[in-house]
Amino acid sequence: MWNVITLDGFFEGTQNWDLSFHNVIWGEELEKLSIEQLKNAEIIIKFLSSSEKVNYTSISTNLGVKRDMVVKIIDLLEKSDLIYIVQDVVPTRELRSNKKVLFSSPGIRIALNEVNESSIIGFSREDMFGLILKNSGIKFAYNYKQDGYDYLVKTVKFEIGKNKTKNSISKGTIVVGDYLDVEYKNHTLHVPMFLFALID
């Protein structure tokens, strides 16, 4: 999470990928800083993989990592396309507290968790939902209020998983989960995740 630039503004030497001038600054102090930053990144990404919604302050407090370092690491994880933060269904609402974090692949979240808890499986379903939509170029938003559905795609509401009771799901919501068949009941369409994955 550091970079070197020459005084005349170059990131490499006279040849492509000539990084030999990095050896000028490399030493015990920079090595120690690099190891510390990598350890922080590791504990933060593992924390994210077992969480549904997070905020920078709680991560900082729970993990003992400075808040500005948390912000920097999450920003780098987003830029590397490992994770992304889902925007609110109300576009003008600023995400000041909890943020919904999805992994770019459900396999990443599962691989980072030693324990295969049901909550991790549920979060991975949402990662898969996001992956399918992102790969299809479809924009979506998260319902932070959690009042009857999880995600909004244009005007269509989606609930991921089947944990909510039929009364807590908004009328007309499509439920995507671990089903074998498509079913319509109680004004709700239930779609298997494997069929949802076929959209494009």
C-alpha cells in the first residue's frame, strides 16, 4: 500500500517495469510497515467476509486498526474489485453508518471463513445475486431500511433467501433462493438461484 515515484514523476525506470530504484528506499522500516499493512488487510477482509453490514468505526474498534487505515484498505479492496459497497435504494441518502458489502465472487467469502455458518451461506447468496447482475451490466441498490425486500432492480423488488415470513415480504417481491422449482404463492414469485443465474 505504498508506492515510489522518482523526483521527476516516474513510477519506473527508463525501461518498462524497471523498478530497481525501489531498492534505494527498501529496508527494515519499510518491510515492517508492509507486513503491518498486510496483516491489517487480512484481518479486515476476514472481518468483512463474516459480516453483512459494516461501518468503519466498528471495524476499527473491533479489530484495533486505526480508522484511517480501515478506510484506506476498504478503498483498495474496492479498487481491486474484490469487494464493492452497494448503494441505497434512495440515491440521495448518504451512507454514513452501516454499509452493505458484497464480494465480487461468493467463493471468496466462503474461502475466507473457517466456519461454514448459515449466515455465511446467506451472505454468499447475496454475493451471487450481485455477481449475476454486475456481469449482466444491470444496476441495483440495497434496501437499507429492510422493509419487506433486500434489493431493488429498476422497479422490481428482490428478497434473497427464504428466511423472512410471508407477512414480512413486500407484495410483488421476487424471492430468489435455494429452490428447485419456480413457484408463485401469496403474491410472491419464488425463483431458484440457478435459474436466476441464467439472465443475461
